[in-house]
Amino acid sequence: MGTYRKPQSTDLETGTGASVRAISPAQAALEATRGFTKTFGDRVKAVTDFENQAAERDRQLAEKVANLEDLDPLNPFNDLKGEFEDLVTNLYKLDISSFEGDRSEYNKELAKINRLLGNYQGIMSSIEGTLEEYNSKSPEELKRKVARSSWIGPDGEQRLKYLELVNDPSKMGFKIKDGDIVVTYDGEDLFSGTQYLNSTKKGFGLVEYTPDMSEKIDAAGEKEYKGLGNLEQQKIIQSINLGKNYNTLTQVEKTSYNNAIEEYRRRLNESTDLAATVNESTFQRFIDDPNVYDKNKDADRTKQAIIDYLVKRKFPQSEVIKKEQTKITGATTAGQRIKGKDKDIQIKPLDFSKTFDILESDPYIKFKKVIKNIGGENFNEELIQEFRNTEDIKDLKASLNPYINKEIKIGNVNRQIAEFEIDVDSDGDIVLKPLYIENGKLMEGVKYKFDKDGMVSFENDLLQAGKEQFRESTAVTTGFDPKQDYKWTKNT
């Protein structure tokens, strides 16, 4: 018993384990009858010996055919069994009839049988390897790695039939046609054995896989990651909480990677090395879409998905808490105690006075008119970047710094503001965009016209997310001795 890649075939001359070879006639018997005068007894013996040797050759060839049948539990050879038995029987007749005569027909038929047996073994060896590789992959891997582009084009329908065979080899069969083995599937001719074997030597396979781009993606990511450590920011956030009996001061030290993430994305977007990895392989790996890759429609989103993957791997979180400490700052007075009602919480008024001063200044009004005259539809990326770098816009953005890390209600969800962006909409109006972080990415949820009405809407959404975040942070410490009562209550 063996496999098609390591069979136990038998040499018909020596009887030892060997590869398939052409079978030579019994030259010894022929030579015994040539070159000298034979007696009748000698003649009878020579004929008998030749017949016995022919019978032995026939037996060994039949045994070789039977051994091929045992190699596969599916017994695909059963389809060829009868045809090979007929070929072996016909060869035996040619062997006997060619005694002391022309053996060219015998030798021709013998070569044909050996070629067919060899082709069958080669076909099954190749298919066996294909099945092993295919079945070693999970359904999710096959979804990502089997090239869908092979299913379209002039031979796409045929390729799909090959895939059906690999998914269900029980319907595979064989037959001999025009001197060649033909592989069938569900009773229909699928491909010629000789053509298949010749194609496999050139790299053809029944299943076509996409190339693995992992190494190139990783290399591009590492190249653009260098030097980003300088962009990490350390933040210290303090908040005072009014408790039932004591006021507490909480100090949180964070490392912010937002600037590093922004720069990493910019570099990856401009990377030619990363752009070279965008193809069918990465589309099927990163995009949940069963369709065939279309460069015109899918290249951009595939590239962004690769960038998201690399950013998430390098920066699982945009901010990481390094240390958090809480200390008691003083006893809570009756007026400070929170009873869970809005009227009992002293809210610090939101102060947009600096922002309003800039919005109402002559330089800003003139600047706004210039922007309006240009028109939002004419603002390309270069103009927008130039616009964002003007001093007026920088001052506007800086005036909103007190509201970073505050929560804003977007739809029915509270989002923590990570930063602000000031932009121009399609009408040429200057707009404010609070950005928040979700799944490691900066997201834009809502825009406000950058005027007084827009700021009122912005203020309302801030308060809707919780008035408590704007309560007075000045602690009253009446009757509190910091030397006696001070203690750390948390340190991580």
C-alpha cells in the first residue's frame, strides 16, 4: 500500500520495487531459437518457454494495474479497471502472436499501457497534493486566499468546475479516450491527463491562490513608523469631585498618541511601498466583500483598510493612562453636597467670550468674506491646508481648548472631544468640527456653522452630554487641616 506520490510499483523484469518502466520481451527465448538448427524437441521447448514468460509478463502487468487500484480509498481507478484489463489481455495476445516475428505492434501497445499507467499515477499524485493543501485551510482562509479573479474571463467557468472537483472529489472519474486518460467530474469530461501534467510543470494548479503580502505590508509599516516616538504627548488632567463627606482631587497622567497616529496615517497614505501592496490579495484579506476585486472601485478602500490595520497594531489605544492618583482635599459643606438633582449642582457657565471676540473682529469678518467669495467647491486640499494655518484660524482653534476632553452629545451617544478641526463647507462657510476617537480613529460626527448661532447649538450639545462636567472645580476646605487629613487613596 502507498500513495500516488510514493507508490510501490514493480519492475516487470526483476520483480523488485522500482518506477514504471517499459517491459522488454524474453530475448533469451528468442536467441535460443536463432543461429542454429533446432530439433523438434528444442522447438517445442522454446515455444513453451516463451509462452510461460509471456504469461508471467501478463501476470506482472495485471498485478501492477491491481496495485494502482489499492492506492486510493475512493477507488477512482475503478472507472479504468475494465479498460486496462482489456488492454492487458490484448497485449498478451500480441506477445504470443509475435513469437519469432515482428514485435513492433507489441512494443507500441506496451509503451502505450506504460504511459497511461504513469500518467494516471502522476495525475493522482498532483490532485492528492492539491486536496491536502486545500483541506488544510479553514473556510475563512479559503475565503481570503482563493483568487476570485480566476473565476472570470474565458476559462472562468472551467476554473469553477475545477474548484467543485476539489470541494467534492467523490464525483471525480476517469476514462481512456484517444489514447489518453481523461479526468471527468460528475460524468462530464473535465481535462486531458497529458495536458494537465504538462501544465503543472509550468505552475498550473486546480486552485489558484492569491500571493501573501504580509511581509511587504509589515515592511512598509515599519519604515513609516520610525521616529514617531517624538510625537507622543504627556497629559495631566485634574478634576475635583464633591463627595458626600469629602472633596477629592483626582490627577490622571496620560500618554497621548493622537499626533503620532495622525502623522503615521499621513506617511502611510503617501508610501509607495504600501501602495504596491494594494491588489486582489489584500482586498480579499481586509475587505468583507464577496465580489471580485476591481481596481477602480476597490483600491482606495483597500489601502485605507491596510492603514487602519497597521495603525491599530502600533497604537491599540490613542491614549494610555500611566498613573492615576486621588487625594482628599477637604470636607464637603452642606451647600456642596450633591443630591443628584440639576438644581443642586453648581454649573460653571460655559465661556465662549474669547471665541465670540474673534468671530466679531474685523480681520475675521474680512477673512470670512474672502473665503465665501472663493466658494467651498473650489477649496482643494492645498487651499484648505493653507486656510487652516492662518493666524485667525489658529486663534479660533486655541479659544476652544478648554472644551477638549469634554463630552458632547452626538445623536443619542455621548462622545469625548479629542480635538477640534475648522474647515470650509461646500457653501463656503467656515465650520467647526469636534472630533472624537472610535476604534483608534478620529471620527467626525457633526458640524457647526462658526458663528454665534452655531456656537449656541454647540453649547447645547455640550450641556446635553452632562452639566456635571462643567461644575465649579474650586473646593471649599472650611474646617480642613491638610497636615492632619491629607492622604492618597489611589495610586496605580
